[in-house]
Amino acid sequence: MVPAALASAPAREDSAVFETLRSVVRFDRPALDRRARRLRRAASVGDLRRLARRRLPRGVFDYIDGGAEDEVTLAANTAAFRAIGFAPRVLRGVGDVDTSTTLLGRSLPLPLALAPTGFSRIADAQGELAVARAAARSGIPYVLSTLATRSIEEVAAAADGPQWFQVYVWRDRGLVREMVERAAANGYEALVLTVDTAVFGRRERDVRRGFSLPPAIGPSTLIDGAIHPAWTWQFVRSEPIRFANVVGAASGASGTSRASAGETAVTLADYVNAQFDPDLGWADVEWLRGIWDGPIVLKGIQTVADARLAATAGVDAIALSNHGGRQLDGAPAALSLVAPVVDAIGDAVEVICDGGVRRGSDIVKAVALGARACFAGRAYLYGLGAAGEPGVDHVLTLLADDVRRTMALCGARSIAELDRSLLRAVDPVDERT
Ligand SMILES: Cc1cc2nc3c(=O)[nH]c(=O)nc-3n(C[C@H](O)[C@H](O)[C@H](O)COP(=O)(O)O)c2cc1C
């Protein structure tokens, strides 16, 4: 007969192993929704970019992700942030960090607004509506593009957060005036006049893929669509994608053609070059000032000389921007202009840094250099492409958490405490990444 003590030994060992396992193994409650599962594991905007790349057809992803020509400026926008590090202060009592600030007279929870991006519905069927709702939930201003695929009215009705309207100057000034009036009537708080698109930049990824807007269905797009069934299913089920802000004008007095209203497939380059006025000048800024009572932001300033001119042109803010590296390849990184421009113009107008923001620490760096706030474009588009509206929420949460954490780790309790003393140049040799 086996002694009782010996017979129970393996059982005791088993239960000890089980106890140990129980203390170290945690089974997450399974997320019901595949999207929620995807998002839970996305720790950064970079992760969302990878998810978007998997979910979107190549042509669509490249339209969002790509830049002009050799994409030198596109890369410079993000590299400029990496070239600056922190000189953090400690023992400063950062139990209560306040990330709020003001921009154009409005208080914001953090120094961020969402940049205008055209044609958002190719990333997700809800498009601009999803972005506007997510921005409103976070209290972040959303700049609706002239080339949006949801109209000024639809976006205003969808969300009650701060909304601004971005203006491209059409050759047909009547159409511009009409859009500005619609923006005013629908409660948009500011206009953002984009001035870096006299002609369209050469985005070679789009050329190689024969990318058109709306995306045309051909043999290669059919294959691409089949490989990305979730996107394709959404795309074919939702109403046709159009330039929603100019659709009404297609048959109206402005005489805009069907193609120019985005009802037939065109390359964006052909469309822009036919519709936008390359003769745009400082007199047009004055004209816009005359037809709009609220704040105006000039977006696309790329030199100190033009920042000086802007400071006396009757606008309220400038966005230092190269259009996310999508226009002139070789233009300076937006971040590299912040300090020289702020030093040159002081606080004559507010300065927004636009281009390359992928982390909240980027926002902290730009503000410490002297920017009032940042715009972010692709960051939220990656979230939208990866997981629709919850993806945009996720990006905004990541950025807000990053800003708060970075400020705490730098020893800054408020935005006012962010200054250049907290920054240092990164030595590219010692700190290879
Ligand atoms: C897909 C896409 C579409 C864009 N469309 C517009 C637009 O319609 N009007 C505009 O002023 N800027 C447009 N931009 C530029 C953004 O407003 C912003 O300047 C740029 O995205 C900033 O760089 P980031 O993407 O690195 O944040 C677009 C950018 C992207 C990526």
C-alpha cells in the first residue's frame, strides 16, 4: 500500500504549480470586436500606420502616406523632431500637469488641431464625419478641407466641437465666396487659407499607381480590392465619393464641370491644376479678410521672409507647413522654421507647426521652441484607415497622454513652463536610432 503522505504529494505539487501560474498568467477578457482588439494592441501612431497599411489598398495607403518626388521633405518633417531631444528637469512637483492652452482666442485641452486632409472617405466610409466627431469628443479643433468628401453642412451637423474651414482659392472666386459664406452660416470658427498649392506637387507614388479620385476600378485595383476585402466591402456599399463641397455648384452658376465636382474619376493633379488659381497673391489674402469676420490662418508659410509679410497682412495665425512634404520637395521641415520665425515676428501672429507630428513629445518640442500649437494630418488618417472613428479616438488619446507624460518627465507643469531650456540638439553620431 502507498503511504497516504506520498500519494498526495503530486497532487499538492500540481496545486502549487497551478497557484503559481494563476499569479503570473492573466487571461485578458477577449475583445468581442476585431477592431477593438486591433486597437488595444496599437501602442503608437506608428502601429496604427502599420495597421492602416494592412487594411487599405496600396493605392489608397500611398495616397495618404506619400509625399512629393523623392520624399526628402516628407522625411525631413519627422527627422527634425528626432534631431531634438530633451534636457529634462527633475524634482519639480509634477503631480498636476496642465496641458491646456489657447489658440485663436479659444481654450484647448492641448496644443493641437487636426489639419485639413482632402478625400478622407477613401480611408473610411464615414470619412470627415468620423474625424469631426472624434475631434469634438477630445475638444480639439478640426479643420475641414475644401476638398472634403463630406460637406460643410454635414460636418457641422455631425459634431459640435470647434470646426474651422480650409480654403483653396479656386479660379472661380464666386465659388470660394459661396463656401466661405456657408462656413460662416454653419458656425465654423476660423478659416485656414492654404498658400502652398499654386500648382500641384508631383506625388510619384500616385503617378506610379495611376491613382485617381474617386479611385477608379480597373484590373489592378480589382486585385488590390480583393486582397483588402473589409475596405472594398465598405467602399462598394457606401454612397459614391465626391468632392462634397463643390457638388452643388456643378450645375450651378459657377459652371463647374462634373469632373471638377469630383463626380468622375480624375487625377488629383489634373483637378487641382485646372481649378486652383496659380495667380494667388497677397491681394487675395486681403480679399479673404474682407469677406470673413473671424480669425484667418495662413497655412503653408515656409520662410522667415514670408512669415514677416504674413505678420502684417491682417491674419491671426500662420501655419509653418510644407503640406506634409506633398508639395515642394526640398522645402524646409516645418519644425526647423519655428524658432527663427518666432524670433523674427514675436507674438504678432500665432505660430502653428504643421508636419511630421507622430507623438505627443513632438508637440511638446514644437511648443517649447515657440509654437502656439501643432497641426497633425497623417497621424489621425492612419487611425481612421486602421479602425475608423475609434481609430481616430485612439490617436487623440495617445497624443494627449504623450503630451502629459512628456511634460511631467521634463518637469513642466504647464504649457507656459515649456521653453527652449528643456531642449537640446541630439548628436546624430552618439544617439543613432
Ligand atoms: C492625405 C492628405 C490630404 C491632404 N489634403 C489637404 C487639403 O485638402 N488641404 C490642405 O490644406 N492640406 C492638405 N494636406 C496637408 C495637411 O493639411 C498637413 O499639412 C499635413 O498632413 C501635415 O503633415 P503630417 O501629415 O505629417 O501631419 C493633406 C495631407 C494628407 C496626408
